[in-house]
Amino acid sequence: MRKILLFITLVLLLASTWMALTKGRIEGPSANPDSPVRNIIYAHVPSSICSLVCFTVLLVTAIGYLATGNESWDHVAAATAEVGIIFATVLNATGMIFSRAEWGPWWTASPRLISSAILWFLYVVYLILRSSLPGSKQRRARVCAVFAIIAFLDVPMVYISARYMKEIHQPSFTFDNPWQRGAFFMGMVSTMFLAAMLIWIKTDILKIKSRLEAE
Amino acid sequence: MNDMVINVKSVCKAFDTRNVLRDIAIDIDTEQAVLICGINGAGKTTLLRIIAGLLQPDQGSVELCGYNIRKDPEKAKSQFGMISHKSMVYPELTVLENLSFFATLYGVKDSDTYITKLLQDVGLLSYRYDTASILSRGLLQRLAIARALVHQPALLLADEPFTGLDAKACHHLITVLNEFTKNGGTIVMTTHDIDIGLQCCNRVVVLDKSNLIFDAKTSDIDTERFLKDYVSYARSET
Amino acid sequence: MRYFWLSLKAIFIKDIVTELRAKQVLPTMIVLGMLIVWVLRMASEAVLQSEAVIGPVALWIAFLFAGLLAQERSFATEQQQDCIYALLLAPVDEGTIYLAKLFVNIVLLSIFEIIIVPVVIVAFKLNINNWPALIGVLLLGNIAISSVGTLFSAIVQLSRARGALLSILVLVILMPMMIPATFALLLVFGAIPPEMIGTGALAFVGTLGSAVGYMITFDAVFVVACWLLFGFAIKE
């Protein structure tokens, strides 16, 4: 079952890459018309949505753990945070590359850039917190869940507060043809699949690990 | 009120994956002084902390004077006081301030006269305006007892109360504890020093590898022999 | 209800008295704050006419780090003689413990602010045209720093984790608040000419009112959330 799903994910990823780089290629007004850098949007936008989705999943697992005390929730939380930070890193990295190519600076204080950076920091601090709590696992799980909830509340506050900075980000993008829309859609779907698969596999690893420790 | 002071029902507890308590059940009536003994890691302290509500059991329930420590914590918590080898008092506050602080937390009204009597009982009256930081270990333990009794509980939990006390301080503590049971109080105590513990307890419980293996009243057993057997058992285990 | 106020007051007074007698943290906070202000004052010397801009920044940095010191203390004192167990054993609600500790931290940081704000005003030659707004913004920032800090102090101290953990936990959550907070102080100190606000020539957009509104929302959200979650944080 999992092998089939993994295969599907792989196919989706390849297909979306192919679409993005061939028929869905974005041309048009740019500082450098020949530069392919605009196509980074196919990785950038899905990553940003994925890292937010992961954060929401983290919130759900945190509430789940605090409500039930079931260890499985904690495994999912750990896996989700690790996957979330991958996408948050991709989000920031692609954003920085694009910014450098199109506008010049690698980074500047602008609402979405600030939000993405803080999102990344929240993930990093969550993972550091996870790895630096001595003592019982129950306590670690509880403390991490508390932090995850507070961090989740921080996200909307980040988005509002970033509005106090001048916006330079690319306004919402419009696509010219169905191929581009298709490529974008494929990018979203394949990234979501990838995230789900990674969380699933990592959760299983953590479960097996804790079972091994029990023996 | 129920005659049963403590009612522990099939309590299990595991830390991570290590079982610390397995299906422990124990009932304690009023005017009993129970000594819980066992070698290190047998689960004594864990059991006491579960009774006190500081730890949550994985399974089972604890009732204190008929109040469930999980479902009715506020009522259950007012039923008992607890001492341990650490004093649980604030070194910067004076003896009197410590006691009236905890009296307020327990909602005791007009605590002044009772605190004075309490200080007299434990022999700290002349120290009442001194900060706790200057008290010696023995005096600090007296203050800890006074703190635990400030709301006149029916039950006293004591976790290794004799650690770090010299013979004289131990003797004083035993007197105070015996006084407490004579006035109708119940004591549950864990200690390594079962020799000393037996001097103020009338029931002995032995925990071994997370199980309860022995439970008897001291009047029913030959304490000398029990002591000898226990010492050789403890030696063989460690 | 009466019991709630009595126990809240008891814990609050206990902590303040402890701090006044032991003088554990307030002197350190004040000296640290002055050093931070001094370092930034030296750094800003190179750039002419930047005092009005760097002054508010220095204030927030000093508050953040002094706040961390105060918060770290708030559960370290409970830890030394296992006093935290005595608190947990008493029939007092965990939320009450949180609120009492929060008030203590707010008071400590307010004392710090009363001393450090004049220092900053003198060092950076600032002019204040709106005293009530200054006090309001500082108090709102104070509540935000303390609310998150009190919760995480309990987590870090009672888990016996490294103290350094507290600083990253608190700072990462406070990051968004720092934008409107800095903006508000810049307006209060007149570092931003009024005609430039919202013109697009400036990195900041918005008004003092909306920045204060944001800070009020931030405080409300995190005080309530931390208060509700505190029970999970301190239980064994």
C-alpha cells in the first residue's frame, strides 16, 4: 500500500516538474526575460502552503495529545515538525533566490518575507525545545504541545504585525494559459502528497523506535 | 465521613517504558501509621506522589477521605499535608511568614493562634522571626512539619523525612509524628531507615520491583525478626 | 472568589518580599539594561542624527533581556527547596499561580522601566511629545514580554532544561510584537516625521492607534492562552 502511494508521489513530482519546465514555463516581463527564475513559483507557493498546513497539523496533534495523553499524537507532532521545517526552508530559500534575481537584495523587511522567516524560526525553536528536554517522555510531549499551541497562535499575530511594513512582495500571480495553471495545480498536489508521505513514514519510524526502547 | 483515609485502587504507573508500579491496591484507615519500605527504585516515592496527586497514575484511582484526587482535587488536597527530605519552605521568608503564607493558600481563617500553638508543639516558637535560611537542617525539618500541618489535616504524607537528620533531630521528629497519630492523625511514610521508621509506625508495607509483597500490622509480627529479614533481603537485592 | 484574591495576593507578596530580601535579580536587570543602552549608544555614535531611531530600539532590547532575567528567577526560586511541590499540593488553582507570577514579573519589569527609560532619554537625547502614549506602549510591551515569559519560565525551570532555552522560546514568540512596538515608540519619540507616515517612503506603515491596538490584542491573546495552558506546563 505504502509502496504504491510512494510511487504515485514520485510520478506526481516528476510530472509537475516536467510541466513546470516545459509547457508551463513562465515567460514575460521580468528584469531578465531569459532568466528561468520565475518558474521557482511552482516550488515556492506549494511549499509555503505546505508549511502552513504542517503547522495546522501540529496544532491538531498538540490539542490531541493534551486532550487524550496518547503517545501516538506526539509521534505525529514530531514527524510533522520535521517535515514542516523542510518546507519552510524550501519556502525561504526559493524566496531568497527569487528576490536576489528579480529585485537585487537577498532579503528585505517586507510582510510576507518576515512572516516566512518567523515561521521558519518557530519550527526551529520547536525542534530545539524537543531535543533539549531531559526527563520523562510524557512531560516532553506535554511541554512541546503547549509550545506548539502558543506558536500557532503566534502565526496570525505574525501576519498582522508584518502589515506594519511596506509590501514589496510579488502580488498574487495570474497565469496566462491552462498549462501553467495545470503545472501549478500539479505542484500543489505533488507537494501535499510528498508532505503526507514524509509525515507518515517518519511517524512510523518514531513509533518503531519507541517500541524498540520499550523492549 | 468515611473511615477510610486512603483508598488506592489498582494503580499502575510507568515512566516512559519502565514499569514503576504494577496494580497496587492499598486501604489505610484512620489512626494508622504506615511505613512503606523497599530498596531504591522499588516505587515508594512514586506511590506517595501518586497518592498526593503530584503524579498522575496510568491506571487506577486514589481517594483521600472519600475525595478523588483527580476529580475533586481541591477538596482532596485539603485533607493531607506532606513533608519530604527537602523542606519546601522559602529560605528568604521568616518562619512565621512561611506558615501564614501556606495557611492562606489552604484557606485557613484566623490562623494566628493556631500557628503559635503549632510552633510551640514543634519547638520553633523562639525562632519565629528568623528567616528560614538561618535554620539548621533539624530545625528546618520541624518547620516543614509545621508547614504540612498548618491546615490541620487528618493525613500526613512523609517522603524520606529522616534523610540528613542527626539522632537528636530524628528523635524529635519521631515524637512529633507519634503525637500526631495519638491525636487521631494518619501517617504514610517512606524511608530507607526502617529501623527508625518502625518506631513511629504500626503497619509495614514492602514494595519490591513495583509490586506490593508484604503488608502487616507491627503488632502482628515480630519486628525484630522482620527487621533482620528485611536487612538481609535488601542486601541480597543490591 | 475571595479565596482566589487572597491566594493571588499571598503568592504575589511572597514573591515580591523574597525578591526584595534576596535582591537576586533586580540589580542585575538594571545593570544589564544600562550596559545594553550604553553599548548601543556607543554604536550609534558613528551615525549622525540616528539617536532618535536607535533609542527606542535600545529600549526594547533592554526590556527583552532584562525581562528574561526576571522570568528565569520566577520559577528558579520555587525550585531550590522543592517549594513548587508545596504550591502544587495546596488546593490553589494553577491559573492563580500563573497570574500571581505574571503580576510579579510585570512589577519587576515596571520598576526596571522606571529606571531605564530616563537613562535612555538622556543618553539618546530623546524628546517625548506624548507621555501617556509612552507609558501605555511600555506597559503593553511589558505585559506581552511577561505573559509569554512566565509560562516558558515554568516549562524550562521545572523541566530542568538549560536556562538558555528560555531566551529562544520567549524571543521567537515575541518577534511579531516587536514590529508594531518599535514603530509605536518611534512615533512617540517623534523619530518619524508625521508627514512621512503611510507615504511609502518609509518602511513602516500605519498609525500609533493601530499599533497600540495590535499590542492590546497580542497581550489579550497570550495572557489568556498562557493562563489556560499553564496547568499543563507545571504538572509533573
